[in-house]
Amino acid sequence: MNDEPTLTRIRNARQRISAKCGHDPEKLVEYYIELQKQYKDRLIQVDGPLYQRRDKTLPKVS
């Protein structure tokens, strides 16, 4: 694991946010959606996908 101070601060912040949401993925998504609504004027609007997959086929799930 990388011990750079910036990465450590980011990981700690993400852990605190997750704990605030009870480590519940649905609550975490709701939290981030509300943040997006609150700060929509700060977000950059992107048309189309942010990246393109090289391999467009999906692996089979067994």
C-alpha cells in the first residue's frame, strides 16, 4: 500500500464517509447523489462515455 500523505488523507475521508452511511452501499450512493445535486454548479458536464473499453465484449458470469 502506498503511504503517500495525500492518498492516506483520501482513504481516510472515504472511510469516514462510508462509516457515516453505515457502510451501506445504497446509502452511500444516495449520499453522493445528494452531493452532486448540492454542488451541480461545480461539476463538469460530459457528453458521452468518459472512457471507451478496448474490449467491448463482457466476460460470461458463471
